[in-house]
Amino acid sequence: MRSSRGMLAALLILALPACSGRPSGVLLPIAQIEQIPGTSRVDMLVATTRKSATDRGVLFSGERGDAVTYTDLAISIPPDATRQPGSVQWPKSLPGNPATDFVALRAEPVDRSKVAAWTGRAVRRGAKRHVLVFVHGFNNKFEDAVFRFAQIVHDSGAEVAPVLFTWPSRGSVLAYGYDRESTNFSRNGLETLLRDLAQDPNVGEVTVLAHSMGNWLTLESLRQMAIRDRRVAPKIRNVILAAPDVDMDLARAAFHDMGKDRPRLTLMVSNDDQALAVSRLVWGDSVRLGAIDPNVEPYRSELERENIGVLNLTTVKSVDALNHGKFASGDVVALLGKRLADGQPISDGQVGIGDHLVRTAAGAASTVATGAALAVAAPVALIDPQTRETYGEHLSNVGSGLRDTAGSGADLAGAPMRAITGGR
């Protein structure tokens, strides 16, 4: 009966009204005559292994490019009085309105040889010459990563030079396999970016913030650097692992290969994260690094022995029913910014920053039968407009495959659905 409910939840998506979603091309710079009072501006450097898009407002697609490409982007953020800290306000139509929407002000290509000139200008705003590199997670289109990082930088108040590394994600809940392979495809690109920043005389220190699947890419790139150079570059001082969708054994190996001179590692976990509970089921009960309880053995002793700090977000109030939106708290990102600015250890038992985890479990479900995958994604689609937008596309693609796998996938679907609904 419960398995049938799981499949029914998936099929109910077919009856959802079409979601208008958000317009495409939101990164086309607006023609702004003068700055609207109260708006803020975030200037960032974006490095990507994505393929260039023909649409100037999209900039980069979810496909894989031939080389790392750099872009100088400026994003305008609406006045604080008109937005909730932690939120991204998407334009409902084009061009966006700076008074109410996140909008692009500039998008200019940068040659790799000119990156040092960009950092030279950017770090002058902060006395510590601090660069923050953000590596996004699964199911992020280019504009998703750009606007989210702009929000993080703004709400944190950190005096950093923001650098986004975005890898080829198709921005779809059922493209988990493609996205996972895209992180492997991008390892050399991220390693090169981090090495360039570490060798840049304009840069004093580097902090890396990775989320979800982006943690696998980050750990692999740092591991490669350590093997190649016999250590991780000393300027890379902090690595924040937010809800890492990484096998625990693979994480252990990466920590070991980075050596004793590795950066200070901080792990963000939340014991009440329902999406990561589902993810563990999908991975065949393989423990995910972001889902461990740091207060129980063997993890407590292991984390202490490896000198890995932990930020337990369990007590942080979530903005959604599945406890995946804890990153959106304005207080959370503000605390991270303050600790980065003060040079304090990030891992002191207080809260930190993460990102939307709702997509992790939904996307991971694509590694099982299509029927089970859709069943896991269904409750996500019910509450997330962006998921609804891409869900219909996948339903049309799987077509008869859904009918063929519905029977075999029903039993698999039941367990993830019960994990989300608490067995109801």
C-alpha cells in the first residue's frame, strides 16, 4: 500500500498545473542609468568548465566545455528592506527590476592571463587580501550558482574577493549521473584555479566553500594538488565542507592523501536532514560524509584525531519542511562572514553556512529504477517550483520507461517515500 502511495505521488506531478517558472536569460546586463537607493553590488570572478551558450543572457550551458573560461560578473541585489536575508529574488520577467530582483550589471570575459589584474583590484577592498572560492552542488544551472553565491557574499558581509567555480551541471533533478561525472571532468580545472590563486601575489589567503556534490570535486582537486606538489598550497587555509555528498571511505582517503599540512577542514552536518537520509538509502546504505552524527563513535574520535572541525546545524531552524534550507538563514551566513573577517576558527560548535540540500536526494534517485527516481523526486517537486519546471521535461523523456519500471520501482520507491513522510 505504501509503495503504491509512492508511485501515486510521482504520477500526481502529471496533474500539476504548468509552472511558469522564471524567465531564461536573467544574466543579460540591464541598462541601468543610476543606482537605485539601497541596492547592493557584488563583483565576482567566475571560472567554469561549462560550454558557452549562444544566449548572452544565459552565458554558459550545462554541457562540458573545452577549457576553463573566466568571466567578470557584477550582480545587483535589491535593498535589504525589500528582501529576506538568505533569499534570492528572481526576476519574474525581463529585464529584471533592481528594486526587487537580483539582476546582472556586467558580464565580461576575462583571459586567464588577466586574472591577477582582477584579484589586484578586488582584494583592495579587504585588508587581508582574502579570496573566497565557492563550489556549488548538484542540480545548479549557471545562473543558480551565480545568484546564490552573490547572496552568500552579500548576506555574510565578509570582506572577501568572491570567486565562483561552476562545473557542468544540467540543472535537473534526474541528471545525477551526468553531474557526478562532470565533477570528475572538472578536477583539473579547479586545481588549476586554486593553484593560480595561491601563486598570485595579490592574494593573502584562500577559503574554499563547497556544497553537496561540489565537495567531491573539491576534495579530489585538493588531493590531486597534494600528490602533484607534495602538499596543498599554504595559502589555502580553510576548506568548508557543507553537507558533502561523499562516501565516507573516499573522504577518509582524500584527507589522508592531502597530508598533515592540509588546510583546516570544517564539516557541516545536520542530523535532521531528511534528504540526506534518503540519499543514504539510495546509495545502498553507504554512509555519506554529510549525514554522520559527529557526537557518536567512531566519528567523534575520528574527527578529533583528524583535527576536523564540525558545525552541527541540527538546532538551526529550517525554512522548509524537509530541513534542507538552513543555509538561507541570514544569521547563519552573517556568522560565517564575521568569523572569516576576524580570523577565528569556524568550527567552534556554532552554526555555519550550507546550501539547498533538497536536490541531492532527488537527483541521487536517478541511479535507481526510473519509477523509484520519480517517486523520490515527487515530494520535492511539490514544494519546489524549479523542480516542477524540470520535472515535466524528464517525464516526457522517460515516457514508456516509467510504465516499464513502475512495477519493479514501486518497492524501491516505498522506502525513500517513507523516509520523507516519516512512514505515513
